[in-house]
Amino acid sequence: MSDFSKGSEWRKWDLHVHTPLSIINQYSENNQRTDDKNVWDKYVDELEKLPNDVKVIGINDYYFLDGYEKLIKEYKWNGRLTNIEKIFLLLEFRIDTFVPTGRAFNKINLHLLFDIDETNKDEFDSKINEIKEKFNIKLDISSVNKCKDKSLTLENFINLSDGKCLSSGFDTLIPSTSQVFEKIESWKKDNNLITFLGYSEWYALDYEKLKVYKEDLFNKTDLMFSASETVENVLKKKDKVHEELTENKIILHCSDLHSFNNGQLSFENYKCFTWIKAKPTFEGLKQVIFEPKFRVYIGADKPIEPIHKIENISLNFPEDCEWDNEKFCFSGKNNITFNPYLTSIIGGRGTGKSTLLNLIGKKLGFKSEFFDKFIINDENLIINPIAINNIEFLPQNEIDKFAKDSHAFTLAIFNRIDKLSNNILSKFENDNIENLNKFNDQIYKIKELENIKQEQESENKKLIINKNIISTFQDKAYLDNKKELDKCVKEINEITNSRESYRILYENLKKLSEDFLLIEEKNEYDKYFNELKTDLDNTYNKFKNKNYDEIKLKLKNLDDDKNKYNQNIELFLLEKGFNNENIKDLSIASENIISIENRIDNFTNKISILENQINIFSFEDKNIEYKNLVDDQLLEINTIFEEIQEKNPNDVKLIQINYKFNNNINEQVFNKLVNELEINTKISSIRSNFFEYLFKVSVEQVLEFQTHEELKEKLSSEIKQTNTKTFALLDEIMFNEMSFKIYKFIIQQTKQDFAKNKILEVLYDNKTLDKASFGQRCTSAIVILISLGNNPIIIDEPEAHLDSSLIANYLVELIKEKKKQRQIIFATHNANFVLNADSELIIKLDNVDGKTVCTLFSIEDLEHRDSLLKLEGGIEAFKKRERKYNIN
């Protein structure tokens, strides 16, 4: 049994298949019409082996219906051909409009497709008899003398064959073109009928000589047939029609099967390139006429659906579930399927449209006030496939938000163009983080430099104090002992420091040797690995057994000497009358001087290194390169918008997107400066004044200054009143070398942060959105959001704030184009979105006793036509759909 829960889907339709009862066929040994059971059984067997994609066939015999009747009654009604979802009845006429081909004349092929429900056994015979009466028995034929007053009956064909094969009568008995079309028009008054022209014979008509006939046939028929060998040839034929008549007519490719091939239908050579996106019904086929560009595809393989799509959702809420103190409308179990193209959710107020979409949105992690406190567990809602995670959800009024919030709109646009660029833009932004971090490193170095300078200053003060203590003692014996003591202390410190460095290296070597084992050599790198491992082990073993007695003895002797000289100094001082406390201070001072001088030397080296690193710092300005990358992407997009506007000049003005850098960076600079200088508490009471004072001089001017004195001078001239608390704090905090350098680095860093400061400025009719009307801003937003991206997009009532003419004349065409690349799901009251955007699936919601009931159908489902007519603008939308191709 066929599953139509997804609405209109792609199927292969082969509407030109002959039966063994066709006047011309090669199924039997003598190539004649036959109802031989063996031939027919074999014929049906092979039809059941048609490729799986072929779901619809048309039995297209010449003039007569008996082949179709036999196939339906004796086979389809008895459980055969379950692989075929629909079998249409077609009659193939050869009418008396002749095409000269060499010395002979070929007749124009005209095919009539009837609307018959082959599953309705009660009405089947009456419908067949009605068609026979109209198109066989009562159909006049052309005025060939011996055929006058003859009707299209099998007996007349046999009588006219003169004992030859039946096809000779077929060549003689020719229906009148005018009479056939009169019958067609008469039939259409009360019945459904679709007409096809055979392309080859029609195209062979000389356009210059037979222009009237050729155009008349073209205008009177709905579609064309072709049995070309290749897809390319079918498409070329369509182009030729357009070149000659500047009009388009859909050409459906068909197999035109007449025979078995080596005892089988020619599966090896079977060719049908026609894919139709519709339910397998007459109304489904009719949609091809309404939407030829989007409902038909000519190709060997099925058209590729949007890559990312929601297949279906499963709702499973407790029966007693409540929301907002009322019974939850989706309580219980519900399974809802979505079409990969456009799904429209319709229903009256309060039927649950927004509820359903917001449930999906909440499940996907979108913040929504709609279900602020409503908890959804994993088992309550399952979205299939589970792995899909790039769905975009726009609840009601979200379009309004984008129309008002330029930052949010910029992010939405950027995410789309970034994806179109294969993430080149976001990768460039991520790569720039390293560039930005260089500024953070420099700021850290500036603060570290200041700290080291302060520590060095502190050590200098200590050195002076200790030297002052020592300088009071100038006795030669004391100085000699002091000199030797300093020498011992210095050497002990050097050995101790070297021992620690050696220990760290030794421990690392030991760890490497123990952590890694030799490996099997499968390639050169394995060989290098083992060589390195062996060298490491040898080195480790060498030092593992090293004798350290000599250096240990030296260190012990130095320590003994140190103690000896300390004792000598202590005895000397006691003899001079110093008390123990003074002796201790002097002893400590003697040792401290060497340590302090070492630390000062280290600080001096660090200061030199840091100052050099700060002074030679440079960065790569990537703004221009980034702008060029963005502009390249926008060029393609803006070209698309230009084409859209050219096609719809009366309904939409030109939309363009431009990249610009946000130069209003004062707030960002200030916040980072406060954080880096750690002054938030200090300026908390005057923060706004401090901000105002600081930016009296622009950040561009600050970058031109070389010293903090220049900044102070300029600010003083701008502020005038410098005797305020704010200026005093400004003086204290900013007018020093460290703060000034940090300030400049922060400005430079912020100017390089294009990821944070990019603006994608949208222009509508050459006006920025802040100068456009709200409706124009909403128009720009929805056009851009739908146009960019290939991920599923769900929008709740996109028609809000949009002009109905814009929807009817422009947006529907945009949606039809974009849904080929992305799944679109709308909840809407607007019939144009549903009908003229050609929704493949419609989900109608009804509230029945407080519960939402879902009904899934398609535009071609006549039993649900009233539901569509009741939509806002429903009647006019249907009229427009039919007027588009002059269809009633």
C-alpha cells in the first residue's frame, strides 16, 4: 500500500506504454494484436519487473480501450501489478494534419489522457463505454473517399486492410483534426482530460508555411511526448520549442514500449526520464501544467532532495498533560511527517500551529517565552533523524526582531554567507584570534615590566641599606675575610643553581627513557624513533651511574670555608666590642648584598628583554584581506538579489548587503581598559564621567601620540576644568607610561577584531534599514533569511507585516526556487504561501474537544480543497494559479 504521508513526492511516470492489443506492437510472434493469455501473462510479468522508481504508467494504445480494460480487469483487479500505483488510460490518435517526410506524409500524433479511477469497479465499465461512445463510435473521420461515413471501430479497420495486416487499415482510417478537438472540448465540459502532442511530428511541420496550424496545435494541447534516446535530446527539444514559439511547453519523456526484447521487456535498454513530483492521480498530473518548472524533472536519476531535512517528529505526552492550567492540545501520541521541500501548516486560531512549531523550537534549544516553564523530556518529542542539529527556527515576530536589531541580523546573514563560503570566513576569524592574542601578550608584558621595575626599585633600596651597614667597617682584616666570604657564597650559589638545572634535566631524561619502549620498525620514522630511544637510554645510563663525589666534596669545602670566614668575622667584631645583634645584622647584610645584586642583575636582564619585545612588536593588519573575502561572497549574493529585483520590479526594490567595520569601539576599548588596569572599584562612582573625559580625545588621535605626556596635554586642553575628582583620577591612572601603552594596544587590538565589529549593512532601495519603513525592513529580512542557507528553516507566520502583493507576486517565486535546496516549514494563514508557493505537503490542524488533530494532504487532493479555499485569499490564490497558464 502506498504511503502518501509526505504529500507530493518524486516518482517516475511512463505515460506511453502499448499493450499486446495495440494496433501496432511486436509482443506476439506475428506482431499482430492479440489477447493470447501466454503473451499477456508474459507482458504483465515484465511490467512487474519495471525499475522500482516507475510508479505510474499510461496505457497508450491507438484508438481502442480493450488493452487497458484487459490489463485492469484481468490483472490489476486480481492482485497483479502492485508495484504500479496508478495506471492511466490514454488514447493515441493520428489525425489528418500531415507532415511531409521525404516522399511520404506522417500524421500528427495526439494523445488523450482520461481521468478514470481504475479501482472503482462499480463505475469503471460505464466510464469506459462513455469514452468509446464519444471517441470511437461517434467520431467522424477524414474525407478519404472509401472511408466516408466510417467510424473508428475495429471492424472498419479490418475491412479497410484488404486482407493485409491491420495496420494498413490503421493508415487509411484517419480521424478529422477538427472533429477530434471538438470532441475534446465537449468532453472537457463535464470530464477531466489532458492532451499531449507527439513532439517529433509536430516539430517537423514547416513553421514558415504552416505557422497557423503549428501554433494552433501547440495552443490547443497541454503537454508533449518524446521518446528520445538521451536526456540531452529531450532538453534540446524543449529549447527548440522555446526558440521557435518563445513559449515553453513541458515535454514528458516516455518509453513508448511496443515490444519485448529477446523475450523480455527491454530493461537493459528501458528508458524513461520523466520524474513528476505529485501524488499518482489525475489531479497530481494536472499540477505539472500549473507548475511545469518545479513539478517535472527530466533525468535518469531521481532529483536530489535538500541534504538537511526533518523526516518526521513523534510526540508522546501523557494524556493528562496540562499547559497553562488547561489540557495540552498535543497530549497523547502523535506522529507528524514533513516533506523535504515545502510543508505548510494551516488551521484556525487556537488549533496548535504555533504550539507545534514552538515545541520543535524548544526541543532544538531555542529560547522561547512561548514555553517558558513547560518542561519537555527526551521521550516527549523525538525529531528524526536524531542527528540533525542545524535547524533554524523563527517564532512569531522573529522577523520583526531581525528588522529592528542590526547586530542579530548581521550574525544571521554572516552565518549563512560563511556556510556558502565553506566556512572560509569563520576560519579566517578563528585564525585572527592568534593575531589578537599577540596584543594580550604585549599587555601582559607591559604589566610584567612595570612589576619587575617596581621589584628592582625595591631591591635597589635594600642594597643601599645593606651597603650602608657594611660601609661602616673598613678594617683590613674584616675586609679580607668579607671578600673571601663573598667569594664562597657566590660560588655556592652558582653550584646550587647549576645542580637544580641539572636535576630537572636528569629527571626529564629519566622519564623519557622509562616511558618509551622500542617499537617494531614498519617504516623510516619507526627506525628514527628507535635510534633516538637508544641514544636516550645510553645517555641516561651514562649519567645514572655518574660519580658526583668530586663536586659534592667541593661544595662541602666551600661550605666549610664559608663557616670559617663567618666565624673569623664574628670573632673580629666581638673583639671590637659589637654586641650579638649588631654582629647578626652585619653577617646578614654581607650575605644579602650578593643575593640582592644577583636579583638586580636578573631584573635588569628581564627588563631589557621585555622592553625589546615590546618595542619591536608588530602585527599584521588583516582588515583589508577580511573585507575582500566578505565582499567576494556578497558579490554573488547581491547579484542574486539584483536578478530577483529585475524579475519583480513592481513588487520588491533592490536589496543589497554591504560589509563595513564598526568604528564605534569606545565602549569595547573602555571596558577592556578598566579590566586590564583593574580600576573598576576605583572609578565606580564616576564611571560615566571618566568615560566622557577619556574619549574627549578620539582613539585615532591616541594612536598618533608617542608619549603619555602628549595624551595629558591634549586631554587637558579639551577638558578645560582639570581641578575635578574625575580629572585627578584620570591623571593618576592614565598619565603614566604603562597605562598609556596598554591603552594604545587595546585600541589597536579592538580595531583588528573584525569578528566582533563586522557589520553587514542591508540596503533596501539604496536606503539603510534604519531609514526604511518597517514593512520594507521585514521584507529585507525574510528575503535574506530564506535566500541564504541550505539548512531546514521553520517560520511561524512569515506573512506578518508583509504586503499581500509582495507575497503573491514575489515571495512565492523565491520560495519555489529556494525549496529545491532547503527544507521550508511554514505555519501560515496565507493561501499564497500554500498554493502559489506550491506546497508539497499541507498539514491541517483542527481542535477537537481540546486536542489537536492533524490531517496531511496535498494541493492535488480535491477532498480537502475547501480547507484551502477558506485560507486568507484562498479563492484568489486558486484563480491566480490557474490564470498563470490560462487554465480553467
